[in-house]
Amino acid sequence: MVQWTAEERAAIQGVFAKLDYESVGIESLTRCLVVYPWTQRYFGGFGNLYNAEAIMSNPKIAAHGIVVLQGLEKALKNMDNIKKTFTALSELHSEKLQVDPGNFQLLADCLTVVIARRMGTDFTPDIQAAWQKFISVVISALRRQYY
């Protein structure tokens, strides 16, 4: 079980308090799909993903970006039991969607870049460390079903 300090909890909550789910979600997912184009194979039913502009204007990508952030918010609300909270999501991505688990880290990295860019100097080393710990726990929970 992961131990969270009061400062880490506050830092992660502070990041979420500053997130505009709609814009951060689409920017993060778009960045992932453009920088790592092989990840597009999991979004075959989403329509036109031929270039960055098409991805950025795709309403299904925008909606899924929000879903990703809502999932992270669920983890935030259940920080003391993220693995249990994400059991069904891990099973879905592993068994039904067959997503390569390495892609969770790619999307997390893109999300972190977007957050850091938007928060600027407010994304201090301590806040980033807490955020990275949180993201690592989430990724571990998502990968759980794969093993």
C-alpha cells in the first residue's frame, strides 16, 4: 500500500483544482497520438486521425480526453486504494481493448508535459514529485491485470 503525506495529497489536489478537463484532456491525448502515432491503433473507431489538426478537432478524442481525466479524478478520490478502484479499468484495457500497457506511461508523460506547461513555475519540484508518484501508482494499477 502506498503511503501519502499530507503535503503530497495537497499537491495532487492542487493540480486537479487547476485542470480544465476539456482543454487539458484533448491536448494531452492529441500530444500522445501525434508524438507516438502507433498509439492511434487503439482509436480506429474514432474517425479521422490523419494529422494533428484532425486529431485536435476530433470530438471523440476530446470526449475521451475528458474520460481519462475523470478516471484520474476517481483515483484522486480513492488514493488509499487506487488498485482496487482501477480493477475493472485494468481488465477492460487488458482483456477487451488489448492496449499495450506501455502506452499508459506515454499518455501520462504527455499529460505531465501539458500540466507543467500550463502551471509554469507553480509546478514546483515538490508538486511534480507528488504528481509523478500519483501517476506511477495509477499506471501500476492499470497494469495490474496484465500480470
